Amino acid sequence: MFKKILVALDHSQIGQQIFQEALGLAKLTQASLMLLHVLSPEEEGSPYGPMLSNLDYYPGLTSQSFELYQNQWDTFKNQGIQMLQSFCTQATAAGVTTEFTQNFGNPGRIICDFAHSYGADLIVMGRRGRSGVMELFLGSVSNYVLHHAPCSVHIVHLSLTPKTDELLKQTTSTLRVN
């Protein structure tokens, strides 16, 4: 069975679901968890780099832009650490040995390289659902990991059940009112 599970997390809405599935697997198999967040400019919510056009015209703007970008990036890094600490606390409270790390780079490569060096038996990660042209131009981290991982990979898909239940409740209450 699994002894070491690597959990790849980001700031997306599926992060909590990924963590819950990994935690359930860890409890079931008595495995330890390693929570990984990869800092990447490609991640949803990451700060945009300052535009470098017009450097010659407005030199003062350049230092202000970089300072603003650096502050935004530091905030983004801190949010990643806070997310990891929160999940780590939850897992520890559930009796699962858990560690976390935050690395910078290409998410697919970092996940695969880290899984190899950590000796992971399983990688648990989410999928954004890109396909077709979007996947061609932007790539797919989950696709890369599936093809390059040194171990098994479990892909978590975003559950639509809560939204469906909410819609059903709204429809039901609307029907009762009328």
C-alpha cells in the first residue's frame, strides 16, 4: 500500500477537495503526507510581472513597478505558506504525519522531481479541466505529471454535486413559493 503520499496543491477552488481525498487515503493506508505548493507565474491568482515597455521614457515607474510586483509576490508566497500550514494542522489533528514545502518553478517538473526525491508512492493532485486549444497553448500540469511521474497518480476532479444540490434547493423553494 501507500506509505508516502505527495499532495500537490494550489490556490484553486478544488484545493480543499484534493486535500480531503489525500487525507482520507492517508488515514486508510496509514501513510504520511507531504503537502507541496509550487509557486509559479502560471498559477491562478499569481501577480503579473511589470511591463517593461517605456523604460526609457519613465525610469521612475520601473522601480515602483518592481517594488509593487515584489510586494504582491511576497503576499502570494505568504498565502501559499498559510494554506499549507492550515492543511498541515488539519492533517496532524486527524492523526496523520504531515509535512509541507513550497517550491518555485514549473509545476509539472517540480511535482515529478519532488515525488522522485521524496520517494512518494502516490501523487494526489487536481485537474483544471483544460482541453483542446487551451491545453495546447497553456499546457496541462496533470497531463505532464501523468506522463512523467515516478509513481502512481490520483487525479481529483472538481465535484459538481454541491452546486447541483444548491440549484435543486433553490428550484424547490421557488416552486413552493409560487
